[in-house]
Amino acid sequence: LTVIALVSVSAYSGGGTAESVVIEASGETYVYMLDTDRTIEVPGPLGNTIVRIVDSEVFVENSPCRDKLCVLAAPLTKAGEWNACMPNKVFIRIPDNTEQDLDSLSY
């Protein structure tokens, strides 16, 4: 059981070295490198969502949504992790370097 638990955690926890973050909002896609600290204002239908990159971690500092679940989420640090502000339609993810594009045969 211990081996199964360890394999499951490593398989589903994301992993790999994170180099960049992808932010999708308002039909636009933005890519930022994680090696530079910055504050990003991401426009959405409710207003601007403030995303920060600090010490190679990405987090939502503030958002105009009501419940602020995106603000309460843990910082993104590993490939495969993501956060979203659903009411403001902002999606943030650290891409996995092993991601491959889907083709018509994938469906």
C-alpha cells in the first residue's frame, strides 16, 4: 500500500522544473518566465486580476471576484499546477515540458 501511495502521489502531483507560466484571459494568452519577479494585471470581465511572480512562485494577489478562492489558493511552483479565477475568466498554469499537442487522431 505504501508503494502504491508513493507512486500515486508522484504521478498526480505534477512535477518537473517550472520555467514559465501561461495566463489565459479575455481570449488572449500571455507567457512569462518565472526567473523574473513581476506583478501582472490581467484584464477580465469583472476587472483586473493581479498575478504576482516572486521567487519562481506564481500566485493571485487580488481579484475582483466575490469569494476570492483564487487568492486563497497555494502558489504555483511545479509544472502541471494551475489556478483559476472562474468568475473573472482568468486561467493560470505552469506548463508541463512533456505536454504534446493533440492531433485529430487524439479524439
